[in-house]
Amino acid sequence: MAKSKSKEPPPPPEPVGALVDAHTHLDACGARDAESVGRVLDRAEAVGVGRVVTVADGLDSAEFAVSAAHWDPRVWAAVAVHPSRANVLDEAAKTKLEALARDPRTVAVGETGLEWFWIGRLEGCASKAEQFEAFRWHIDLAKRVGKPLMIHNREADEDLLAALDAEGAPEAVIMHCFSSDAKMARECVDRGYVLSFSGTVSFSNAASLREAAPLVPDGQLLVETDAPFLTPHPYRGAPNESYCLPYTVAALAALRGVEPAQLAETSTATAERVYGLGAARTPAGV
């Protein structure tokens, strides 16, 4: 089937079990306040996606993510400056991000990492030197606050692994929206990293990624939407949201030769362990 050209939201999928969307962007999905966050989560929960981690790509987004996590007990936050925006990470931003990273509703430092694709293509994109400097700072922050490091990696496999070796990786590393090949997957698995798969794993033109997906042990695998981006086949190009996650789970389960319900169970257990989801992170008064 050809990819969808529709801008209409995909229909709700059939539930496959209890799921955690390990990486979404509620603000980019249009959420602005407690009411709109609640609507997004209601749609997700209706198909079994009962919890989400909303991820920052800048300072304003980080403040929103933590606020959203306090507004709704189904939401947790990850905070960082995206590598393409690493040139805005001044001392004031670092101070603010560290305070947000220490919030009890923040479960990861991210998304940070290296983004080589947009250098020279995107006006204002941070240079390699600026990205390396910011990445090193985020690695150190994750270790200081004792939370997982959530990594964005695009066309930077070798440089990224070298930076982690040089700085010393935190105890928990999440490769968000893993998009590399089988060789990189094996290397990350051997290092104990957690690989998170998005709708790209359902794309027929993502052959290398689809070869890598079955290589990841259950305990090192997460599922995510990266909404509003990367809507899974056959709705590619339509708006994505956390409720669409079962489509990705079904596609990934087929590649791994398991039932979607089994993948839902194992990926949720991994999310609970890696992010430390539980009563201790529930907002006071809920």
C-alpha cells in the first residue's frame, strides 16, 4: 500500500495491551494546558497507551514538559536542548535545565546527542563543535541527577559512541528513535543501551532498520511515537499522536516474530524499569 497522503488523523487502532509511549512531544502535538494535555492522554488511554514521556527540545519546551507532567499523572518529562539548537545552551539555560532535570516528574535528560544531517541544511543549526560541547554537558548532567540519558542520533554513529566513551556513559542510555543499522544495534546492545523504536520501523524503505529491529533483547527495547512526527505505515504523512503507538507495536512485533500483546508487555516493563515509573513520581494530591 502506498503511504497515506491524508492530513486527517489516523483512525484509532485496535489496542494491543498496556503501553508506554517512551518519547512524544505533547507541545508539538498542540497541547498547551492541562485540559489539552488531558485530551491527548484520553485518546491514548482509550487504546491502551496509558502513560507517556513528553520530551523537550529546548528551554521553553522543557518548562512545558515538566508542567505537563505535574498537570496529569499519566505524563512524565524529559528535558534537554536538542543538538541542532545546542548553540543556545548558555549558563542561564544550563541552570534552568538542571533545576528542571531534578524535578521528581522528570525521568530522563533528553533529547540530546549529535545531529549531523541538518548541518549546512538548516539555517542556524549548531556546529559540530557546539553539539559536542552540549552533548558532553548533558552526559554529565544525567550522571549528576542520576537519570537516563535520552539520545538523538542522526548520521553520527561513530562520533556519538566515541563521545560516550570519552565522557563515560551514564548507567542508563536510551537511543531514541533508533534509525541505524544492525551493526550499530549490536554495538548498542553490547554496551547495555536501550533502543527505542518509532513508526520508521514500519516503513518499507527502512531496510537496514528493519534488519536491526529483531536483534534487540526484550529488556533493551522501548516503543515510541516521536509524535507529531513519523506516523507509522499506512498513515505516513498524517498527524501522529500517542494513540497511534499500537500501529508501530504491531509492525515491530511482526518483524520480531512475536504477538503484539507480548511486545506490549515486555516494552512496558522495560519503560517502567528504565524510567522508574511508579507511585513515587505521581504528582502530589493526585
